[in-house]
Amino acid sequence: MSVHSPVPDGLKCDVKSLCTLAGVPRATLYRTYPHLKAEFDRQRTAAQEAGQQSDPRLAQIERLKAEVATLRERLSRKNAELTALKEFQATALSRLAAQHNEITRLRMDLESTPQAEVRVFPAR
């Protein structure tokens, strides 16, 4: 397995997967071939620093993290919008209640005022 070749399904781009593909126990790689392990680690680090993602799962994780961040930002904007709409609703209901009270008061004043002073328009 090369750092630049695709990683088979179910494996990662790590030493354990390298040993699995090579059919060599990890202890053998660490004891007998430490220079190969060091070269693999160097190539993997260089590829990651160059922006290459040899492990498709890591690329998927990064993509999903970015998507989650975008969705959280969207949710935050929607929550702010919802709060503003609730404030508007409260203000509108308050104004409607005040208008209703004013209309009720004017009707009571109309009923207590003599008919000669007020001209009533016909209802539609």
C-alpha cells in the first residue's frame, strides 16, 4: 500500500493496515523494518501537509464537519429570525389589544353621549 494509492474498504491509511495488506505482523515491522515504517510515516505526513487525503474516511469526516458547521450557522440564523418574528408578533398583538380597548371605550362613550351631538353612519 502506497500513501498515494487508494485505501481498500475497511482499512485506514495507517501502519496497522499496511501490515495487514503486507501480511506481516506489526511487531515484525517495528523490530525488523523500522526504516520502512519511518518512510511510510514520512510519506503519509508529507501527503497530508500537501493537502492530499489518502484515507477516504478522513476526507468524509472533514466534509461532514464542514457541513455540520454550515448547518449550525444556518440554525443560528433561523433561531435569530424566529426570535425577531416572535417579538414582532408580541408587538402586533399588543397594538391590536390597545386598538380594541380604544374602540370599546369609544363605543361606550358613544352610547353615553346624547344622539344630537353624534352623527352615526349607516353600517355597510
